[in-house]
Amino acid sequence: MSGRQVEDSTTSPQGIQSSTQPPLATGPKKKKPYPFWLGGLAACSAAVITHPLDLTKVRMQVSGDKNMVASIRKTMQMGGGLRGLFDGLTGTIFRQATYSVTRFGVYDIIKRNVHEGAEKDMPMWKLIFSGCSAGAIAGLVGNPAEIILVRMQADKAKPIEQQLHYRNALQGLGKMVKDEGALSTFRGLGPNVVRTILMNGSQLAAYDWFKQQLLKTGYFTDNIVCHFSASFCAGTVATTVCSPADVIKSRVMSASGKGGSVMSAISNSFKTEGPMWMFKGWVPSWTRLQPQTILIFVFLEQFKKGVDWYRGDTK
């Protein structure tokens, strides 16, 4: 049989084709983005558990208490036992439902738009840029809820005549706008946005970066051990970076009426406490933020796995 005949026999439409050409590569299926609100749900879940520590941090920053254990005891005495440790819980939920939903959702959107390759190969500067940008937007969106949360947590640490007695977050927001005007919802916006930029630029970016590095070692797989380790490192970085802005934010927001400004708070803090005011409440902040960071990312990763399972997108 001639070569021409062999060629014809391999391409004949009447028989089984024996073409040696490989099928066209379609490439890996691109995963759909996760729901916008998934990170906010994880943050709400974590915040409920860590609320007592956040409450203690704010009251130490506002009242001047220097001992964390003593501050917790005082809170329990004023609030009727363990129940007192959950003062302002509705403020916490309100904050996470605005601030955290925004920051996680926007962070994912920005990451997808600034990096085309695999997320595991995203450079640190892109992670930081995405986190800081998301933090700026979330700080603006969540500022009213942040004020209500701080006021509800700090209320019983103030003299009785200065207490506001908000029943819940929504009632407190309405009362604040009625008594102080709509512009009161922007009180402390500057330090709050600075803090949220620092928080997201450090916490979210650090988590993704540490997770990348741990997976590259070959000793970790994408499981809860890796998530715990990466979030532990991210929590420590975020606490230290955010501490000065966090203290100023608490002191400015806890003031009511026309009193309180960023510059006067900074000036008075340096005069009365020296430079260490920037790390006032660092231990309760770390103690609160560390488990909160761990819980947020562990919850988030598990929620993502749940979404993958629901979509049939499991490996």
C-alpha cells in the first residue's frame, strides 16, 4: 500500500479515525467567585465569641484602667455577672454586618482585578494594595456602626451623668442622629479609616501571604492547621500595626456632643501618658484580635468549602 493510500485510510470518513493529533486543551475550569457576604458572615460568627475581650479593650482605652483582669471584674460587677461582658453585642453585629461584609467583599473584587494569574502567585504589594483599598471603603461604610459600638461598650466605664444608655444599635443610631445631627455619624472618620486601612492592609494581606509561604514549604496542605498558623501570624502583625489608630479612634468616638478631636486626643495623650499611649490596651487588643482573626479565617475557609460542596466544585 502506498503512502498516499495509508494517509487516505487514516482520514476516511467511513471508518474509525486514527488521527494522532491530541484533543484541544480546554484548560482548568475557572472557579466562580464566592458570595460577597461570606467574609462578613465569618466575621459576625467570630465577633460574637470574642465580644467580651473587645469590650474590655475599649473600656481600658477609655477609662484608663491598666489591668486587664481588674477591668473584666469591674465590667462583671457593673453588668450583673457574665451578662455584663456582652454589653453592646448588638453594636458588634451591626458593625460586622456593615464593615466586614464590605471589606471582605471589596478585597476579593480588587484582588481579581489587579492580578490575572493564580492567587497563590500574587505578590505582597498587590495583597497590601487590595487590603488597604478595601479597608478605606469599609471604614467609610462602617463608621456609623463603629461609633455606636464604641459608645455602647464604653458607656458603663463613664460617670453616670455622661452615660448614654443605648438599648440597642439601631435605637442608639437613631438617638445619636436626632440629638447630634446626621454629621455625627462621621465623628472619628479620619482615625477610623486610617485604622481600617492599616487593619486590612495588615490582617487580610498578611493572612494570604503567610498562607502562601506555608504552602510553599511543603510541610503544610490547605487545611485547618495551615489556616490556624497563617491567621495567628496575621493577628499579631495587625494588632501591632493598628494599635495607635485604634486608641485614638476609641477616645474620639467615645466622646459625645461637640467635644473631642483627633489632634486634641493625640496631644493630650502624649502630655499625660507619653509615647506608650500608642500601645494602650495592646494586650487585650492582641488577646481579642488573635482569636478573632483565627476564628474569622477558619470560619471563612470552612464556609468556602461548604460553598464548593454545594456547587459540586470539590476536589
